[in-house]
Amino acid sequence: QQHQGLEIDSMTALSENLMVGLSAVKIDAEYKSFVNGSCDTLNIGETFADLACDTNADGESLGVRDLSGETPAGVHDWSINANATYSFNMNDATSGFLRLEYVFETEVPLVDNVPVELASRSSKNVNLSLGLNHEPSGLELMLWGRNLTDHESLISAFPTTAAPGSFSGYPNPPRTYGLTLRGNF
């Protein structure tokens, strides 16, 4: 693989209580040479032409495909995380924080052996958490929410075993809320 990219990582205190952060990565990745890539050896290629095996001069399948010059599956063109954390003291014994986070990743094919029409991944998630820490008792309480935008995407995909032409995948977790209580004794 060959990678070219740009990375930005910055965290700044806007005040004594407010921290903001930004991380961004831009990657231009491509296979420099990958002549034995996986392909559709079951000949469902008419439906999913992007998986078709390369052929020789007689039109016979070579059982592989040349992915040289192609972008590897699973490598996002852009990945961005923007966040802000506000810290506060409620009294001498109790402190807390409020954190907001936005996670963005451009859409990419998940794997090279599943059609991109069926299995791609991106991210446009908002996460939020509110935490309290009571120092004398050692108790910490956190109320949190993940994927508040309820963004739907796959996190994994694969050709289904013993079912030629079928594909399976696992979805990302849906909007989720929780309460965490922790004690330090």
C-alpha cells in the first residue's frame, strides 16, 4: 500500500474550564501493486461487476483481480473528530464535566470481497456525556449518550458461508444511552 496524507491534531483551552479539540486525518491511499486480489470466483460478477475476476486473452477467469492503483477498502478519505469539554466545580467536594463530541468519517467500502453497493461504512455520530465526581466518597457518576444522530452503517461484512452469492454484515450500535456509577475505595 502507498499512503499520502495530512494530519491535524489540536487541543486548545478557550478558558480555564473549556477545552476544545480537533483531530483530522486526510489519507490518499492506493495499492501500489496488488495483482492477486480476491474476486468473484462463483461468477455472480454480472450482478456485481466490481468483484469480477480478471480474464486471460481467451476470456477464461484467472481467479484473481488486479487491484493495483485502487483504494484499499476500509481506508477513509477523511476522518474528523471535534470535541468540547466543559469542566466545573459544584462545591468543594464535587466536580464535573460536560463533553460533546462529533465523529465524521467519509464513506468507504468495508472489504474488497463484498460489493460496495451492499457494504460500505461512514460515520456521522454525536456523543454526549455528563460526569460528576464526589471526591470524599470516591463516587463517580456519568450519564452518557452515543450515536445520538442514530446514524446507521455497517462495521463489518463478508461473503456468507455455504450460501454462494449471499453476503452478511454487522450494523453499528444504534442510539444508546447509559448511566455509569463507579466507586474508588
